[in-house]
Amino acid sequence: MIITMKKNAPKQEIDALMGRLSDRGLSVHSSIGENYNVFGLVGDTSVIDPKQIEANPYVESVVRVAAPYKKANRLFHPEDSVITVGNYRIGGNEPLVVIGGPCSIEGLEPTVKIAEAVKEAGGCMLRGGAYKPRTSPYAFQGMGTEGILAMCEARKQTGLPIVSELMSADKLDEFVEHVDMIQIGARNMQNFDLLKAVGKVDKPVLLKRGLANTIEEWIMAAEYIMSEGNDKVIFCERGIRTFEKYTRNTLDLSVIPIIKEKTHLPIIIDPSHATGDWKLVESMSLAAIAAGADGLIIEVHENPECAWSDGAQTLKPKKFAELIAKGRSIARVIGRDIA
């Protein structure tokens, strides 16, 4: 971080500010010029709020020369992180994981049936919403604990690890006990209390990008989790809200190389929520694989037109299997495979 002080800044003001920064564990290096005094800070500057420093009338500007995130930063962790979920390893040069399942869990028998179809098609994990955040308070809100237990039975019968969305910290113990990977949804990406809570448990976390959040805000959300001790974070791009109306959201595939450049964490793509249209899911999945994604999470249902939620963006098992077969060919072109 570089702080530029105005030339007319009194020495006692400079000394006081730099003293406060030194007290916070930072080293201060000065460069005195004709018009400005420039001070470089070395150390963990993530503890410093630039806006607070800029409130000083004698400060001209504050510029970060490094990203505010440390634990997620590739600069401090050059090698790729590989996160284990069940028997699968996600990230690095490991085979891609393809996660499939319904938007909403609809009962024990349908869940087991879909899990069997996902496994037969080549999927390696089961996704499903037991607690459903919905735009309308009158829409179906999920089966809750009953849905989680239905997924557990599906795991028992198929061996597929399960992924489900946690809505609030009061359900965390239930998820730690039953779920293999905890999903933090787009609406909760900046629910900092929830991020801190999942940061205190030893469980992989799938962190979805918020509806209108920048990449840095997304990475900082991961930093919240990691700062509490849980470094098992996987990013999930699910599209962002733009002015475009032809798709549900706008899928930002550029985040794949950016996340891999800026961080050491894996990234999975959700083409279902991004496009909102099952006809677009395959092409966006193949594009994501080509761009270097570490996996896909796709909505699958045997009868999408009767699904309790998001049927329009859901693939039937046959189409899901075709996507995986094509995806495997794309993956091999870039030197990878699908688990």
C-alpha cells in the first residue's frame, strides 16, 4: 500500500499517522519529494481501511499495490489447491467433476431415482435443494430436513457425495453431519456471519458468485471463510445480472482464467442458473470445460416439465449423459478428463 501525503502536511500529523500504522504491525518506508511525501507500507495491509486513511485532510491518496485478499491469493500460495469431496479431488490437473441433480428435492423415491440416473450418466455427485431461497415468499421453500435425509439415502444407495445449499447458520450442524459439500448460494455470498460460520467447520464449501458482485468481492467472500480456518473453498460461477433478457443471467466465463490467475482455488461452472434455458446448458458446459473449469454443476430431472422448481433449465438424464460424453472429448483436448 502506498500513501501519498500533501507537501504541506505538518510533521506531527505525518508522524502520528505513520505511528498508528506501525503499531498495527506494518513497516513504513518513506520517500520525500518536492511536492509530495510518499510512504510505502509493507506487511498485512488487509487490516487497513484505505477510506479511513483518506479521511485525513493531509492525505492525497491511498493506493493498494497488492490485492486485499491474502489466504486466497496465488501470490502467497503458488500451487493449485486440490479439494477432496468424498472420493473425488477437485482442482489442479485432477479430472473434472460433474455434479447433477434436481433444483429441489421432491421426496425420497424421486431423489434416489434421479441419483441413480445421474450416476449412470457419468455424474459423480448429487446436488439438490432441501432449503430453497425463492424470490416469492409464496413459492415452494423446500422440504428442509426431510430433503437432506432423502439425499443421504440416495448417497447410501449410489455412493454419490451430496451437495446442498445452506441458508442460515442455525442449520449448520445438520449440514456438517449429513452433507459432503456445503453450498453458499448467490444471495448469501456476502452474508458475512454465515461465511464466518462455515469457516469454522472442516467441510468443503461451494461458494457461488453473487447476483451483481465483482470478482474481487467474490474472492473476498472466500477470504472470510478461509480467515476462520477453513481453506476448502471452491468457487462457483452461476451468471450475473445484466441488462440482457434472453438468458436468466449472463454467464461470465472469463472468470475461469481470472480466478486461476488471482487465486489458487478451484472453480466450478453452473450453466443451468446462468442461462435459465436447458437448450443452452450443453454449449455453455463445453465452453466452460474448454476454458479450464474444474467442474460443472447441472440441474437434472427425469420429468423437468413437472419439476417443483426451475424445470426450464433442467436436463433430462439422457441429455445429461450426452453432455458428459462430449465434455470428456473437450477435456482431453486440453489435457484433462472427467472423473
